[in-house]
Amino acid sequence: MNLLSKRDKSNDFKAGSLIKGKWNGKQYRVISLLGLGENGQVYLVESQGRQYAMKIVLDTVTFSYEIQMIQRLNEAQGLSLGFSLFDIDDYENQEAEIFPFYVMTYKRGLPLEQFLYGKNEVVYTYTFYRLLKMLQKFHCQRFACGDLKPEHLLVDPFSGEISFVDYGGVTVFFEGIRQYTEIYDRGSWRKGHRLADSHYDLFSATMIFIQLGLGKNKLLQIFRHSRNINEVCDIIPKIKKLRRVIPILKKIIDGEIITVEQAILQVEPMLRHTQSLEERKWKWVEWLFSLSLLFFAVSIYFLLELG
């Protein structure tokens, strides 16, 4: 049976449904739908008091490849990449239809777009840096995220740490990218091959932040109209939220920065400068506070003397 025909089987996975693995026997209760994509659906599920992310894959070929990638990542540095593989199994419904799935640790957080909504340039700069650090973990293992887009990125609102939550596009370095989204894809903008390397992810990250800074529709209009990256570069300086990283974004687009390590080295001085400014601001506040205390003490002294 073609698994793609099962897209309308949403009742099998509605909130409260019980999903039992055919082979391993583990049982999960569906809490809610987390995401819906071309190749599958991701659900928040609960088992024995713990929450997990369950991905139901609708294409057996995609499933096989995705599982291979996840197992390789899990063996390499799964925990440091922000996930741990918990279970792989099949679910068989009452109509004897088979749904392959895998279960991973659930990372709490806000979608990137929601996290950055209404934030200033300092938060944008720090978040861009956090995304670079996340990419560095994948690239050190010689993997590209591939299908990098806002919907696949969660931000911890307390620590600012970013997690990647969809591994369907993860590709070994120097192999052809398996899954991508055109508006973030280097090949679609005619700025390089659709090949897994560090710059491929860097380009996607750059386009994500340009889109979030501009607003979703503006970049999409340019892409649909002309796919002219020069037009995008002309607009970048007008995005106030990206003011601090504009030179870096342009260098990434032009291929002057091609590795995540190079990008990190360029961003870190900006963070130190921001931190220095914040420290100076608070020292000024402390000085004013001390001065006010001194003035208060002197005033009390004179009042007592006069009294």
C-alpha cells in the first residue's frame, strides 16, 4: 500500500488516541499535533508519565533514510545535538494499515518566529549566534541540517538555546541535499550547488533571519518575482533588527564566509561589545545610585545639625 494515501487518517492520531507499537509493545497517548510536513506528522505524546515527540512517516523510503541518519547522529553525539532516540516501531490500525514511526525526546520551546516577534536587534544578534552554535554541532559530525527553516527551530525562552526538530533533510557532507525549502535554498537563489556543506546551512540561516527581519511576505515576493539575490542584498541595510550582523549576512551570501566557525568568529566580538555596553550602563546606574545615597546621607546630616 502507498503510505501517502494515509494522509486523511487523522482520526488514528487525534488527541487522546492510544498508539501501541506492533513490535516493541510500547504504548503512547497522543496529546497534540506538533507539526505537519510533506513526509510526515509530528505529535506530542506521553508514555509512563514522560512526554516525547513522535514522528509518523508517510513514505517508507524517506523513513528508512531518516532513521539511518538519526541512528548515526544518535551514535555520534545525539545528546549534545539536543535529542535522544527512544523508540522505532510500526503502528497497525484497525484496517491493518501500517504506520512506521519513531519517538524522540521532546524539546520544549517556542518556534523561532514566535520567539523573535517584537524583539530588538540585540536579541536578534544573540539568537543568530545561538543558531550558529547549534549548526556547529552538526557540522563537527560532518552533517548538514539541509531543510533548515523557522518551523524546524525551537528556542528555549529561558536559556536562548536552539533545537533542531526535524531530521528528514539531514544530509552527510558532500552528498546531494535530500529535502529543502526553496526560499531558504542556496540553489534556488543561484548562489551555489544543492550540495551538503557548511555554507549550505549558513545560507539558509541567513535567509531565515532576513525573512524574519523583513516580514514573511516581502522576501517571498522577491523570490517569486525574480529570485534576484542582489535585490535582497539591497534591502538588508534597511532592516534595523539585523543592523549588527548585516556585514556578516552579506559575506555569507557572497561566499566570503563559508564555514560556521568563520561566522562565529565574526559575531562573537559584537556580543562582547554589547556585553561591555550593558556593563557600562549598569556601572553608570550604580554610580548614580551611590551618589543619591551620599546626597541623602548629607541631607540627613545637615537636618540633624540644624535641628
